[in-house]
Amino acid sequence: MTTILKGLAEMTSHRDHLRLEVSVLSTLQSLRHVLQVRARSWTTPQGVINSPFEARDDANAFALNALPVLARGLQQRLGMTCKVTKGQHVLWLPVWLHNQMKCCIEITQSQPFSELQLDVINGIFQVYQNYQRLLDDSQHDALTALLNRKTFDEQFARRIHTQRQWLAVIDIDHFKAVNDDFGHLYGDEVLILVANRLRAMFRQQDRIFRFGGEEFVVLLNDCTQQQAHNTLERLHADIARHDFPQIGHITISIGFANAQGALQAQIEHSEAEFF
């Protein structure tokens, strides 16, 4: 019991999704009879399902239809799904966030899960899920629901950046005039609608942030400079075509640079390359 309480205390001390996930895995691993605990991802026709806070490439990812028991449990939105395979007892705990499946915690042991053990596991998992939601709320902008500036600073510093990562800075042109001429409610609506266009334009592995005011930042992952440029050009044209209620048409300025290097230098470089 002391080990479990220490694990729960450690879980709620983190301000980072990745460390929180590691902490819950460690707490569950400490339980008696447990052989292995891991976060699992799987593939679907729509792509790989996994946590947005980790790399999308998972060597252990599997086709969901290869595990029909788990697939049925997910379809029925069951909180737990169990299966006995090759003499081992496997328990799956699906991780949901904002009504979307993110990954699944898999617990394996050599004997059946007792009623008491299931209660303890469920209690730990519920604390994890509740705290994860609180942490997620703190990492998102309240108006647009995009990731916020604080989260950008934390994630940018933690990631190992490569030549195939690009940092884009996006500004809404003459946004002050929108607020002055139409009022802040319409200005807020423009921000929300632009955020929605950004979500529609970029891929699941890209990260979109509201940097502050009318400025947005996008971290494009695993693409060439030309691919990043083409995507941003499509965004530029898409926003120019969009008819914003009451406002009409607006434009945006976009700059981008390779994500390697110091953050401030990359932001300044991106802003110098506006188109």
C-alpha cells in the first residue's frame, strides 16, 4: 500500500504528459504478480493510434483487427478488457482524452486478476485519467483549444529536432482593425475559425500552438522544406478564400525556418521569412 501511495503522489507531481505516463506505468508495475506493463499503440485504416505526447513510431504497434477482443472492448467503450493468451492474463485499459482514444495501457501477469486487484488497478488508473485531463486543460488555450505558449516552450525544449522539422509562425494581418471595427467578440470568432482551419490543414503528427494574440506557431514534423512550403502556401490560400461571418475576408502572413537551433533565433528567422 505504501508503494502505491508513493506512486500516486509521484503521478500528481508531474506537469508533463510523458512523465505522467511513465509514472503510472511504474506504479502499476509495482503491483504484486504483475509481469509487464506498457503503453500500446495500434494501426487502423486511418493511421497509427497513439499518444500525441510521444513519437508516433512505435515498434510494438499492431493491427487492431489482430486482437478482436480488444477491438470489441474499444467499440463498446469498456473501461477494461481481459484476455488469456499463451498462459498469460492480459488486461487492457483504454486511455481516452476529449472523447478520443490515445493509447492503451496493457498489464500482463501469469495468474488471473482478482477482484481486489482489479479494484486497485482501476483506482490507480482513474487517478491517472483525472489528473491527465487537468494537465491537458492547463496545456491548451482556453479560447481556441490549441496548445498554448507554455506548452510550446516545454515541448520545443524537450524535442530532439532534425532537418525534417520546420517551425512556422503565422500572423493574422490587421487583426487590431478587426477588433476596433467589429468588436472583440467578432475578433475572438476569427481566432477560433482560423484555429479550426489550422487543424484541418495540418497532419496528426504536426503540433499547432496559439502563441499569443493573433499569432500562431506550427511545428511541422517529418517533411522536407518543399513539403512544408507547399502546405503553408495552401493554408495561406485557404484563409484568403474563407468567408468569415460579418468580417468578410482576411489574410495571414507566414514565415518558416528549420526547427534546429535556439528557439528565439528560430522564431526571429521564421518571422524574417514571411510570405
